Amino acid sequence: MKRESTLLTLLALVTAGLTMRPLLTSVSTLLPRLQSSMGVGNATASLLAAAPMVMMGAIACLAGGLLQRHSTRRILIAGLALLLTGTALRQWVGSGTTLLLTAALGGLGIGLVQMAMPGAIRQRFPSRSAAVTGLWSGALMGGGGLGAALTPWLAERLNTSLALSGWSALVLLALLLWLAVRLMEPARTESQQPRMRTALHRFPRAWSLALSFGLVNGTYASLIAWLPDSFMRYGWPAQASGALLALMIGAQVCGALILPLLGRGQDRRGLILMCLVLQGVGLSGFLFLPLTAPWLWAIAAGVGLGGAFPLALVLALDHLARPVHAARLVAFVQGVGFIIAGIMPFIAGQLRALTGSLHSAWALHLAIICGLMLLNLRFHPRSYHRAFPALADDAATTDNSCSGQTQESLCQQKTR
């Protein structure tokens, strides 16, 4: 691969990552202004963060079929085009309903890009996929921080509509870069895409992993949606509230890059519990001492959330030895998980409307974290094989069926 082509692909990857979260974080920092200028009600405000997450989950549930029918590059370009449309249309929205429609459209685009990007990374960087995936994750989270920090600043100097739709310029740049990138698509044959004989939804462990992933991301979604609003209710200006959210997301990037590297062996439970404890510290601070050390609470919650996200995905991958089975389990976990995550900011918004504050929402998430600690204690490596016995049998049957010199190289590739 030529050096120029590699650099172009990395630039396109990072730029696309930066576009994945401003759709969510830009709205949360301007929520009071949107409620007064567009008449955004409490229910609509709750859905502005929920709708994109639900769309991401719905797309992840369709991952297998879409990836078999369309090339990775085509899915990436389609996703960025949808995100560009949804973000640019915010220039002309005049009501909460139309703003919600742009959130759903953008969430659909984000879901497509997030679904296809791991495949693009494996195609272009097969020997450096872990490092490049970390770069992608860091860009994704960092983009959320930029959206939180810069949108209030843009709104003060331009206007609300331009501050929200201005992020379409970054999406357009990412789209143009990916139009210039060429990917070598692997051949799609039945031997390369073996079918599962047992559906994943039949396994309780698949649902447990999806629930854990979804509730962790639900805490992130609720903080993204409501943390700036909670501090604006304390009298903070929008830019300071956005900076607090940006700090939390910056800490999240650090947690995502550093904490997974601390693991030794296959037992992820210790690190996951550490992440959950840090989330609990942050939420406890926002609940009981919000104005005492808000920056500290934001850092603790961010590091915990950032570390939990990749660890939850690696935990799912660890359960199944065959790469194709593991990839489909991760798609299932993300599909169901993002739908669960999308529900949480809506619930938090309804609690805010009923009680007049977010204290009950933070208390709910603290209780969820305690439950997640108990749930994750069950994920001992010794339980992996017992959790998916039918899939282990499928793998053995498929591998043992390889015979003859014409299929020798294929068998070696499948069992590698």
C-alpha cells in the first residue's frame, strides 16, 4: 500500500470519527434556547438524544444482511450522505418535530458508518487493526467533545440554526475524503460467510451482554443529553456547561485508550468493575455535591464510561472463538444495546419533567450501576463455552467438514 493512500485513509477515518457525535452533543448544550425559540417540549427534548441511539441499534441489528449485499465503502458513503443531509437540514428547522426528524435521519447515517467502519479497518490495516480501531474510537469520542465545547460558542457568534447545521461542513469533508479512498473488497463466498445454525437470540448470555452494553451506554446517553441542562439550571452559562461536557468526553477518550491496555488474561471483570465504580463516583458527585467539584465528577464519569465501552465489546468477542460468530455476537450486542441506550435519556427526561430536576435520573443510573456490577461478576472466562454450547458445536462441525486437497487452504484459513 502506498504511503499516500495510507495517510488518506487514516485522514478519512479520523474525519469520519469526528462527525459521529456532534449531532447529539450540539443539541444538548443549546437545549434551553431551543425550548424557548422552537417550543421544544419535554417529551421531544428527551427524544432528541434517544432517537439517534435507537436508529444506531436498529441498523446494527441489520448488519449481517447489509454487509453481505453491499460493499463496505458503499455503506460508509451512504451513511455519511444521510448524516450530511440530517445535519444540514437543521439550518431550516422551525419546530421540535422537524428537529427530531433530523436527529433520526442523522442517527441512521451514524449507524451505517459505525457498522461498516470495522470492516474497512480490517481491509486496509489487517496487521494494525487494534491500533487503528483505537484511533477511530478516540476520534469518535473526541468529536462529541468538540460538539459540546464549540456549539455554544458558535451560537453566540452566529445563530442557533447555523451552530447546529454548521457541523455539516465537517461531514461533507469526511464524505469527500471517503469518495477518494479505494477499498479492496474481499470476495463474498459461502465458505467465507458461514451461516449460524442457532440464532443468537436463543442464548440468555447474548441478552445479558447486550443488556450490560446497553445500560452502560445509556448512562453515557443520559449524561450527553442532560448534563449541560442540569448545570444551566444551577445558573451556569451555556458555554461553561458545554465545556463541562467536553471535559467529560475528553476523559472518556483517555479511558477508552488506556484502561483496556491494563487487562491481563481473558478475565475482564476487574477492569469493568473499576469502570463502573468510576461511573458511580461521578454520578454520586452530580447527585449529592454537584457544585463542589463538578470537574472532578466529570473526569471520573468520563474515564469510567470510556473504558467500559471497548471492554464490553472485547468481552463479547472473547465469548466465541470463530471470528464470524464473534462478529455477529458483537453486532447483536450493539444492536440491542443501542436501542436500550436510546431509551435511557428519554426516561431521564421524563423523570426531570415529573420532579423538576435530574436528581432522580442520576439516582436511577446509580442503581443501574450497582446492578451492572452484579451482572458482570457472572462473566467469568470459564462460563464462555457453557454460555454458547451450540455455536461451539457448529464451529467444530464446520471445521471437521473440511476435507480434500482443494479445500485444505480454506480449512486452514477458517481455523486460523
